[in-house]
Amino acid sequence: SSLSATEVTDYINRLPAELTKLYEETVACTEQIEQLEKKLEQAKVLESGPVAVADFDVTQAGSHTLELHYLEPDACWNPLYEIHTDGEGPLELRLRASMRQTTGEDWEAVQLTVVSGTTSGNHTLPVRSIEYADAVEKPKARFAGRMAGKMQANMMQMAGAVMEDAMPMMATAMMEAAAPMAEEESGTLMNEYALGDGYTIRSNQSESLADLQRYSLSANYQIKTVPRQDNHAYLTAEIKTEELPFLYTNQAKVYLSGQQIGEVRLSSDDGEAVQTLSLGKEERIRIQVKERSRKQSKTLLSGQNVRELEYETIIANTLDHPVTIQIMDQIPVSAGNGVTVEPLNLSEYKLDKEHGYLEAEQTINAKESCFLKLGYKI
């Protein structure tokens, strides 16, 4: 049957409202489907997980609290060390926890404790086995000796760090876990650090950081340079090894006045009484090395070749106050075979003849320079 003009007009007037209603129902259905799919994924995770079954003998009616303790292999933490200093006062060594979990479940406002060690490890007493003597003693593996020039290596790690007018560090994609210092409990096999309540760590989050402990270390600050290897001066700090706590790792990031300038190596058991840490370049000390002369000749009677070299090191203090700087250089030492090395002009340097190392200490007034000469004959 045909529609009247009135019915068509009424249908057209109601059509927008009907379409809006259908759209809203479609959106609601989509949201419901997404929620059901999420619950389905959660159910699959729970279904694939371990199941704990327990029988309880309840002797009293009422509500009862059940605590479940289990090991979660998809959660871990790593210790990090940071050294903070302003270049004047004591160093602050910070122990931090870098935490991450991939359990598939977000941890919302949980009570968190990190443990150094494994709860299931370190519990087995070694078992002896029969040791048979051999007619020929097997050689023991040799351990590599300590690398020489540890401080110079640390200095080179800091290349590019500037004390003044340093560029701000780029923000990292880490979440800082805002909380007071952890409460430490030491045990025979492990240490526990209770971080308290209220920690939220998302599953698959890149990293969460929390402060565990802080230690104050006395420091002797010095400005040093090795001019013929690197024409920069470096701010260094000497610390006493005996003041260091037990270290979980030897690497530590260094922050000077809030800016990260590099990394150094620490050791609480390397046998050295004092460790020297490089804190970055002091760009306001200008250093220039010039080769003043180079002569080569041959003696007629003995037929020996003779070389004479002379260098001059110029150190300029552009600061508005005096500075004391330690200069470390060297001359060659004889490798034998008829080769001799004779120092000619060493200015204020003190010579370690066995190694050829030179050291001098100079105090330079504000806006002034000092000059050191170094010469030798081979």
C-alpha cells in the first residue's frame, strides 16, 4: 500500500533519531566485545598457569585469610650504582634497583621487597669426590694482571664531559619509583630491601627505579693531566677503598652537579688502598704541548745514533682563583741492547727511573700560566 505524504514526512523526521540509536547500540556492542575479548585473554593466561590445590581443616566458622607464596620467574631486578658529587663535598654513592616484570599482570600498589640472592639457590653443600694424583702436575691457569693506567682509562671514558655550560641530559624512558629509602635486612646468604607499600609496576614496562641505600664517601679532589697523551685537564676524586660497602657490580654512573658525565669502575676488594675516579674534563684549564727541538746525530768513533728531543708544556688557568694541578708525563726507558736514555731537562718533574714516569705539582694563580720543560737523549 502506498504511504501518505504525512507518513513519509513522519518517517523522515524520525530517521535521524533511529540512526543515532543504532549507532549508540553498535558502539556499546563493540565495547562489550572488547571487554569480553580481554577477559578471554586473561582466562587463557590463568588457564595456562600453574594450579595450586590445598585442603584446609577449618575448626571455626567465619572469614579466614589465606596467603599464597610462590616464585615468579618473569620478574627480576638488577642493582645499579650512581656516584653524585658537586666537585667539592663528600661523594654520595647510591644503590638503586632497576626492576622489571613480564608476568602479564600489572602490579598495582603492591608491597615490594627486593632480595640480593636466590631464595632457591646457595642452599646445597658441595659433595666431595675422590681426587686422583697425577705423575705430572697440570699447569694452573694464569690470571691476567691488573691493567696499568687505570686512571687514564677512566679519564678517556669521560671524554666529552664538560664541567661548565654542560648540555642537559636527554630524558630517559624510565619510571622513577618515588619512595623513601629502602629498609635493609642483612642475612647470611642474602640481603633484603623492603621498599614498602604503594609500588605500581606495569607488566612489560621498560624499567622502574627505586632507591635502596645511600653511602657518604670522603673524597680528595685533584685536577690532573697527562698532557702528551691528552691535552685536557681532568677533575678527579680519590676515595678510600675501605669506605666502600660490598658491591654487587663494579660499574657506576657518575653525576657531576646533576649531569651524567660517564661511568667509572669501583672495586671493594682489588687490594688498592685508594681508588682514583675521573669526574670529567675541566675545560677552564687550557693545556698546550709544543715540541721545541728534535736533533739526530751519529758519533764518528762509536757509530752510535743519538736523538735529542725537548718539549714544553704550557698550562693556562682561566679561572678567577688559583688552582693546583698534578702533571703526569713520561720519558722512554731503556729496553737494553745497548740503548740508553738520559734525561736532559725535566723542570719541576720528579722522575721514576724504573718506569720513566714523571710527576710534578704546580699551583697556578688566577688568569696566569705555568711552563714546564721536558727533554731526553736516546
